[in-house]
Amino acid sequence: MSKAISAAEAAAADPAGVSAEALGEVAAAWRVGGPDYLPYRITLLAKLLDRCTTRLLQSSSGLSVAEWRVLAQLALASPDPASVRQLAEQAWVDRAEVSRAAASLERRGHVVRRQNTKDRRSPLLYCSEQGLALYRDVAPSRQAFHRSLTALLGPDQARQMEASLLTLAQQCVHELGARDDGG
């Protein structure tokens, strides 16, 4: 059972003086469970980042987050192709999401689909010249957004956050491996 904590408890739990109240309508969700619900807060932050990304991508390029992820992966791999399965595995997303995004990008000329001679059931996707141009147009604003967030943390905080996130990710990978192995 989750519990919401009061603003006073939140302030006491945060000696840096950063208050969840500054989050506005998100504050109540942020306080659910208190400091012991860090994974929940990471999920909430991921959703906030996706919403910011959606807004930025829509206004700059008309792309969805899923389309951007597919386009970026293909552009970075270019001229090498990738299958839907490979793209889904790299981004840890559902193949259907990648397939829909790739189809949308293909309709707009950003992605080219070709038959895979080694596996006819799994076509290969390539980033077109138009797709590479779009990637080059959008990537700087994406990088600036990432830098603006990281700049809010000092170098020590950024390193500590990276180390902390890696620790949590390693534990999750371990848990998934243990469950996949029947553990």
C-alpha cells in the first residue's frame, strides 16, 4: 500500500531544500510512497522526459518519440541496415511499436525497407538520405535538451547520478536474468 507524505516530511527528507511542490500538478504523484519509492520516481521522471521529448519533437520535426528513436538508431548505424527486431532489442521497446514507427517513417521517405536475403520474414531498414538530413536537423536540439538537463547537476552530481542509475540498471538486469533462468 502506498502512502503520500506531507510537504513537511518531503522537506525533511530532502536536506538540499529542493521541494516537490515546485512540480505543480506532478507534486502529488512525486510524493507517493515517500523516499522509499525511488524506482517509482525514476519511472515518473522517464514519463516527464518522454512528454518533453514528444513536445520538442512535434514542434521541431513532426516526429513521435518512437519515430525519433528508430530514425536515430538507423542514422547512427548508417549505411548499415537493421531489422525491426534489432531496433526493438536495442531500445528495449516492443517490436510492434518499432514496426509502426518504421512504417510511418517509410511512408514519409525517411526510411527504406528492403528484403533480407538471409531471412525473408525480417526485412532490413535503412535510413534514406532524407532521413539522414532530418536526423542531422533534429539531433542538435536533442543534444542541447540533454545537455540542459545535465547542466542542472554539477559534475559531481552528474557522475554520481550516472553511477547510481548504472547500479540500479545492473540490479534490474540481474533480476531479469534470474527470472529468465527460472530463479
